[in-house]
Amino acid sequence: MRLEIKIDDLAYVAADAIARPVNAELRATTTLMRRLEDAAGEGLTRQLRVNEPLDVGAAVVTAAGHLESRLMIHAVVMTEDESVSKPGVQRAITSALQRARDWKIEHLAVAPFGLGAGNLDVDDAAQAMLLALSHHAQGADYPREVTIVVENAFEEAAFQAARAWKWRDA
């Protein structure tokens, strides 16, 4: 699996699918993720309905609406009873990667999971994500390429440091 970390706007990244963190009702966990929902448009919003709240680690695939990508993978990182944690982020990113494998997604763009007020700091989020990505890369054919799309140089540095510590080329 090829791994890239870059600063960009997730709404405009050319990838087959986008993976993003959500709550148990498939709603955005940060302002940035709400902006992504807005960019995707009403078509995405209509798809984001659940009969019952989902558990941390669940992942759901939908169309991506008006975004560059055709699909979006929504992975639950928090519920009303379970706050964001490193193990929860690992379960969520693992499920998102499993959905990407199931759908044979070649290139997956991924938002940072677990960030936001009162959640994980960027170093903990990056380490949890890179550990899960490294484990997945050891035995899966898909996705072949993952791009972690960060918002700023601070996040980029944290993810690059975690990459140096956790990543094993697959």
C-alpha cells in the first residue's frame, strides 16, 4: 500500500473514496467534516440516516454526492456513551479500510480520525491511525493507495512523525 500525507481540502482530492470520522448517527464530528458534508450536498445528507445509533468501529459506505470522489466511507469514532479514544479510532479506521477492501477501492483519501475539541490530540490520533493502516497493509490488496489529507502543517508534521514510527512498507 502506498501512503501519502498532504495538506489539502478533502472535498477536492481526486480519490475513489473518502473515509471520514462520524458519530453514532453518521453526523460530522468537527466543523471541517461539516463543511465536507455541505460540499457533498443534499444527496449525501439524504443518505445519512440510521434506524438506531451505530457502535464505535462501525463503517457505512454511501455515494459521495457532489465531491470529486464517487464514494464516502463513514466510520464511527464516538457515541453518546463512548467518547473518542485511541482504540476507538483504530477500530473505526480498520472498519473503513475493510469497507475499502470489500469495494475494491484503489485510492482512499482519509481525514484525520479522532480530532476536535475534547477529543484526541493530533499525535495520539496520528499514531492510532498509522498503526491500524500498517496492520491493514500487511495483508490486504485494497486500497492500493491511501492519502491522509490534513488541514495544516502542524497536523502534517504529527502524521509524518507517526508514519516514521509506525509505518511498515507493504
